[in-house]
Amino acid sequence: MIGCLRGIVGEKQAPHVVIEVNGVGYDVETPMSSFFNLPASGEKVFIRTHLVVREDAHILYGFLTEQERALFRSLIKVNGVGPKVALGILSGVSVEDFCLCVSDNNVAALVRLPGIGKKTAERLMIEMRDRLPEQTKGATKATGGAWAQKTSAVDEAISALVALGYKPQDAEKRARAVANDEASSEQIIRSALQSAVKK
């Protein structure tokens, strides 16, 4: 089991990042909250990981905080919530806000997240009430961060939203609705995710 990586940030293409450790590049999938706070390419990074082993692939998920990894591990234990959906949840709301949703029984807020229907949201409310990891207490919202752009900001944002579970048409609609000439892909993704969970 790979529990963490300490190395150099390589290629970044939301929500994927390559972490280079002693000449080996590890392909890691991250929630947007961690991705936005990754250092620039070429800089050192320490990232906590969770390895998911499937018949057709071994997928490494990475998190900058223990709170995010702990919540991810709890989420994937819920029936009907796989790693991709868990990543979408962590990208759409902070750990703190998710805990508030559960404690307030706010099903409506969770339904707005990619891959979450009403039944799944209700199941999350029931199963996560007693399952919220101890590490999530006192969790704070992630802010800031910058990353290199290889394509247009809007295209980058659309690709990231699709990777998080939005349908391509919906991802494009959300990204273009909040885009402007000066917005970076990070700002577009943030705005699109925030607009999805607003009441």
C-alpha cells in the first residue's frame, strides 16, 4: 500500500498530477481542493495517498490534508459511492461544509454535486452521520493555489469538470456561464463548482 509520496510535482492536468519520486512518476488523481493548492511544477510536494486496486487498474488518489483523505476513505465505504463520486464530493464542497451538510441533513446541497442523486444523498446522510472520521473535526477550507495552463482556460475547466463526473454538455455549459476573458481555468472551475451547490 502506498500511503504517501514525497517528491517533485511533474505534469498537471486537472484533476491528475504526476509526482516524480526518485526517477519514478506516479500518476495521482486529486480532488480540486488539493489540486488548486499544489505547488508549481518542479517544486517539492508531500501528498497523502490512497491506492484503489481494481481488476483492470491500480489507481492512486492524493490529498494534501489528512482530513480530505480520511473523508475520502469514509465516503467510499458508503454503498453506491465509488472513488470517482467521492472525488467529486471533495471537489464540490470542503470537508467542513460536507460535515455541516450531514449534521444539518441538507440533502438538497449534496444533490447538486456531480454523480449524486437524491437516493445517494439520503444514503450519505444516514451512513455518514456516525462515520465522519475524527480527523475531519476542525477542518478548514482550502484556498489559493495556481497551476500551469497548457490549453485555453475554458477547455481546461471543461476537461476537469468532465473528469469529476459532469456530462460533457453540462460541463461546457457551466464553464462558459462563469468564464470571462481574464479568468484562469482555476477560477472557472471554482466558480462552476460553486454555482452547482448554491441554493
